[in-house]
Amino acid sequence: MDALVPIVLLSWFGLGAIIAAFIYLDMKGRKSVSTIWVVLGFLLNLIGLLIYYLSVRASRRHPYQYPPLPRYDGPMYDFDDPKEETVVEEKEEETPSIEHIEGIPRCPNCGAAISSHEWECPHCGAKLRY
């Protein structure tokens, strides 16, 4: 009976040292070492390991990841090298004036282009809605 007490104490603290080393290495991998967890793991053994595991698990429960911040770089301009510039004759397209575009509302009096929300023509003053 006298030899049983030192064996139990040695095994208790030996297991506590192993658990404390495990907790320390785990916290070092997470880059947040706290001495209190190492001491609790050493003194409480499996109970300390269980408490540490539950607290780490609770902190990981809702790992919200924010989206990456947008990069506000300046616009990238692609300037042509004047040495490599070749002259290409392009046919100029005629852009239709507002008088030739179909689908634009017109004043029934003077034929000017008007907005569909106007009550009177801005050019001739004719009433468009009654």
C-alpha cells in the first residue's frame, strides 16, 4: 500500500506532462499559446484535455470567412507602340442623327423628338396630352 501512492502520483503527473506537451504543441500550431491551458492539462490530465478540446471546438464552430477585400489598382492602359503602328483604312460608319432613328416619340405638330413623359412639346409648345 505504501508503494501504491508514489506510483499513482508518478503516473498521474507523467500522463499530465504528456497531455501538457500535446496541448502546448497544438496551441503553438494555432499560434496562440496560453500558459493556463498547459497548466490545466498538466494538473487535470484527461479532464483538462477534454476541457481544452471542447473550448477549441467551440471557438471553431462558426468560422466566418470574410470575402477578400477588393483591390483598387489603377486601370491598366495598353498603349500601342508607335514603331509598330500600321495604318489601316477603316470605312467610317455613319451614325444616324436623332431625326432618323425610328421608335423615338415625335411631336405631331412639328416632328421634333420628345420624351414620352412630356405634356407639351419643348420646341413648338403644342399640347401632347389632353
